Amino acid sequence: MSEKYTHSLSTGSGSTTIDLLLNDDATVVVQIASNWMGIGKHSYELSGTYKVISPAHGWLLIDAVKHKFTVNDQEQEEKLAVAIISKKAIIVEYFKISPSPYLENPDDLGSMQQLGYANWNETFDLLLIVQNSDHGYLQAIYEEGYLVWSEDADEPNDSDKAQVETLIHTLLLLDKTKHSRETI
């Protein structure tokens, strides 16, 4: 039977919602909707297959990523070349656990949480962790709004750089997210 999991986080500055669907035919679809002040509205659709390692652990093998965004009130769509950062597929590990309370570190959301402007799913049953890529780009991090490449990763050429940055941003939205199981 197909399984659906959802992650949501919202503050006074924006929101991110992630829907994960594990289909009966071993395909996976991850839909990310993100709308944050200063970044704007973006949506991503990641697809591929999944591999069950044990009843509580498996891999999402992402081989396609679509990115939708708005420029000058016109919706744009681009297919991102997964091969730029991974030889076969981007691997995202999943861990299923018994329902647990989803607690945020009070320092992470600062005054937004204290004033009641921050919300997220109350429990979680699944945790996602993005694995490092073949090219080492996933070790790149955002520092004060800028992408900083890890020391052991070659900086991509100019034609690939924008796609690598978008892929990394997408995967950072997905990494270490906590999802609640939904009824289908």
C-alpha cells in the first residue's frame, strides 16, 4: 500500500511544505513548496525510486528534479540535471520511527516561536537525511546567504553553477526534515 508523509514549517516570514509519496510500484515523488521572504515562491518535484533496506530504513533514489518559480509575474519551469551532482541518483535516506513529538530548538526560530508565529507538524514518523554527492557539492553550505563550496569539491563551471546551486538549495530544504504519516 502506498504511503504518504508530510512536513510543514511556517513562520511570519514564510513557509515550506514537503509531501513525500512512496508508491506501491517502488516509485517516489517528493513535492516541495517553499515561499520565504527574500527568496520568493518556488516549488520542486523530485522523483525516482525507493529501495527498502529494512522495515524502518531505506533509500530514496532521486533521478529527476523539476523546479518551478516566478520571474516578472511569469511562471517558469526548469528540469535540473541531477547528473551535475551525482553519477546515478541523489540518495536520501529515510528512517521510520514510532510517532514522536516534533520539537524545535527554541533558539532556532527565536522570537517567532515565542510569539506564536511559527508552526510545524506536531509529530513525526519519518526522518530524511540527504547523503553527500559523488562530486562533494552537497558539503557546500549557505553562509550569510552565499553558497560556500567545501574544500574538497571543485567549483562547477559557470554554465553548471546555477543548476548546482538550485539543486543544493532544494536538497537543503529536504535534509533532516521530520515527516508525519498521512492517511491516503
